[in-house]
Amino acid sequence: MRNAFIEELVEQATKHENIALIVGDLGYSVVEPFANQFPDRFFNAGVAEQNMTGLAAGLASEGYHVFTYSIANFSTFRCAEQIRNDVDYHNLAVTVVSIGGGLAYGALGYSHHAVQDYSLIRCMPNMLIASPGDSQEVKACIRFLIDNPQPSYLRLGKTSKLNFHKDIPKLSPGKWLSIVNNKEITDTILSTGGALEIAINWRNKSTEFLNWNIHSMPLWSMKEKPLQPLQVANFSNVLTIEDHLQDGGFGSWMMESLIGRKELIDRLNTKALDPSICKLTGSQNTLNTLGGLRLFD
Amino acid sequence: MYIELANQIRIHSLQMVYSAKASHIGSALSIADILGCLYGGVLNIDPQKPEWLERDRFILSKGHACVAVYASLALCGFIDLSILKYYGQDNSMLSNHVSHNVPGVEFSTGSLGHGLPFGVGKALFAKKTGKKWKTYVLMSDGEFGEGSNWEAMLFAAHHSLDNLIAIVDYNKLQSLNTVEKTLNIEPLYDKFSAFGFNVIEVDGHDNVALKNTFLSIPSDINKPTIVIAHTIKGKGVSFMENKVEWHYKSPNQHELASAISEIMGA
């Protein structure tokens, strides 16, 4: 996903002179194409994420669309108040990019586990979450964000190189993308982010979800909740899946969007990581399995 | 002219906190002379065009002293003087920490340690795009407890942002006690200097010295500037000066009249 990110960002930056990239001293072997091609729009803020985010807001207030880039919790929790006050409240075009979404850096320990980031970002009224499920969705997300500059969060996971879309899909916030469409089945798994690969794993290898439809929703935020009841109503059963804790996560967000619609809430189930994985270290697959997300390898 | 503007800022600030029963009058009085100087002629701004692209950018990082900025903006014509009475009222744009909803305010603050990084971003933009305007950030002394400011200073010096001017309202009094007894920041001059800044010390209530300081800052020194303005919290109202309680208290009617009388007699 990181490579798809930088490829697309470079392509967009050739067309849009206001795109800037600030890294928090991370991105070795990833960000160089941007840094080399646009040295006047590339900055290494050093290991100083509060300043990275604050200065990104300052640049954005003058017309730049700034992408801040770091690992997991460093670009989010470490500078949460700068995102909240400087970026979100002032409604500025800053895209906070986090690499290692979910348990991509599972072996590196709890500091590098990004399993609470949705909860932080989705409580901010203007922030749009962009959580792509494959490289095609990465490119689609970047295109959407550049065409619609706003406070936003791009969560990049580490998934296989499989692409689940033939072409780069056209995105609309809060709209479900069809990945597997079986008109004879009225049940679906709805994933966001890197959990898309896990959703396909469940569909193909579990008896319970065999042949279910699969949808992905890469763009969502507080504002898109009203769009959800109509989409849930199209199915008999909806299972959300996410590589994040349930508290404050994607499934909880969906549940909140259905408040007052008991007939729809009864159709919804959620699958998220068990909090016990917070004490563990290991590979992404191992931790996702122990956390209850993966059935089989 | 600067003295008169500063005193008017003080009087309007007092009236606002009195009406709203608000806090932080000591912090506002502390910066009145600095603002009188900036808004009296140092800043290149146009009240008729608050978003004029070539304007100097001014950021109040110590957002709790907002009444002094609201008064400055009203006295300069950015907003009507008559709306100051709505300060702190329900649905007023004049919130109790400085708000970017007010014409002439670049950035909302309230949590300390946000103004300088934001100002660094603006200065970086100007530097990279060849703009001539400057960015001024007015900060408190207590907020140098925030690590984000030191991060921003490292970045500003590293990128030679000589279009950035930080001003420290060094009144040496924090929320509960003196800066020295709370979290000592001395030796401040040496620290700022070691961080790569052009450091200037000035009496923050000497209007001529302030003006001369701001107007003499060179624009091609390849380093950012920080002005340590030595001030007195509550300056101009003798019974408020250097009293920690005036970080919180709002004056009663008698105290308001007494304070205004003292300022007008100055």
C-alpha cells in the first residue's frame, strides 16, 4: 500500500502544485520519489509530530494540501490535539497518513499497534477516514481527497499485493463498494481498510459465511452515518469486520448509525480484534488470528 | 499614538471581562503595549481587507488573552467597537479564547503550544513561495513548558525562517505561581540563542523601544527572531499588577471604575 500511495501522490503532485508531503523522519525506501521530484514541497519534520501537524495546518491555511506521514500512532495519537484543534476545527486540507494500520507492525510491540486509531479520528466532526483495502482503493482514496481537500486520515495497512478491484474504483464517502456480488445471497460482509483481505478469507474458508457478498467502505466519517440505514436495509445480515478494537471502531460506528432502527440493528453483527492482543507481539497474521479475525491461513 | 492605543486596549479589555465576568485580565493587560505597537503601525494590515494576501500574519498563541486582541481589532476597524459588548455571550463570535471566526484573527488558540508550530507553517509557506510578508506569534512565558514550542523552534531555525518573529510576553507569572517556581525556563536568552534564534530583549511596556525593536529586525539574517518582552502581568492597573489572582478574577463595578480611572489618568 505504501508504494501505491507514493506512486499516486507523485502523479497527483505533478498536476497539483499545492500538494506537500511532511514526514516524521520515516519513510525510508518509500518517500524518495516524491522527495527527489518535489524537493521544495517535501519536508522532514524530524521526530517531532506535534510540530509536524501544527506546521502542516499553517501551510494548509495558505492553500497547500499537506500530507503528514508517519507510523501507526505517531501521526495520530502523539499529536491528537493538533489534529483536533489545528486541522479539524479550522477545517484545513491536511491528510494525516498512518502506515502500519492494524497490526501490520505486530512484532514491534504495542507502541506500533494501530488498533485504536479509528476511535480517535472518528470523534472529530470534520475528519474523513480513508481506509483502503487494496492498492486500487489507495489510489482511489488519494484521488478523492485531492479532488475534495479537507481534514482527513489515510490509514495504510500492509496487505498482500492482491488487488480486489480490476480498475481504480470511483469512491463516494459512506457508500459501500461491491467486491463480491452474489445476487442469490442477501447477506454481506462489510469491511474497511486492510480487513478486506480478511473478509475474503472468511467468505472463502468458513462454512458460516460461505458465498456471502463482500463490500468494502474505504471512506467514512461522522457525516456519513445517515447513509447507512438504507444500505443495511438491502441485506438480511451484515457482518462488519475491522482490524481495530471494537470500542470506537468501524462496527461501533455502524451500530451508532442504526440507533433507533431496531429492525436493522438486528441484522448487524461486528467482528473486531479482541483487546487481549494488546498484550501480545507477533506477526500480523498471528495476532489477527489470536485476536479472532483470521480463520485460516 | 501607541500609548493611547494601548490604553484604549486596556480599557476595552477591562470592560469586556467585567461584563462577561471572565478571567485572564492580567494576561491581557500584560500584552496591551505590545499589541498597541503591532496594531499601531508595525503590522502591515488592512482593516478593510482582513484576508489581503500580502498582509502580515499575527497569531495570538496565548489565546486566553483574547480580549486585548478583540479590542485591538475593533480599535483598528476590523470589527465594530459596538460588538465588543457581546464578548463571552451565548452564540457570540467573540469567544473567551481567541477565535478565527473574528475578522482579522488568523487562528483559534486556547490550548497552549499551538501558535508557534502553526506560525512556522505560515512562515515556511512564505519563504518557499517568495512572499514578503512576516509572521508574528505572541506567546506566553508559561507555554514554554509545552514541548511543541521547542519542536517548532528547532524546525524554524533549521529552515532559516527569518520571516518569523516570535514574541514572549515574559511577565514571569503563571497560573498558580511565578514561572521560576512553577517550571523555571531560565536562562531564556541563552536557550533561545542556543536554539538558533536571533534573540532580542526589550521592555514590553516601553512603546518606543518596542517599535524600534520590531522595525529594526533584519529580514535577511537566515535565522528566526524571538523578542523577549519583559512585562508585568496586570500592567496599568496597580492593584492587579503582579497578582496571581488576576489570572482568574474579573473586576467588580468599583474595581472596574477604579482601573479605568487609573489608566485614563496615566
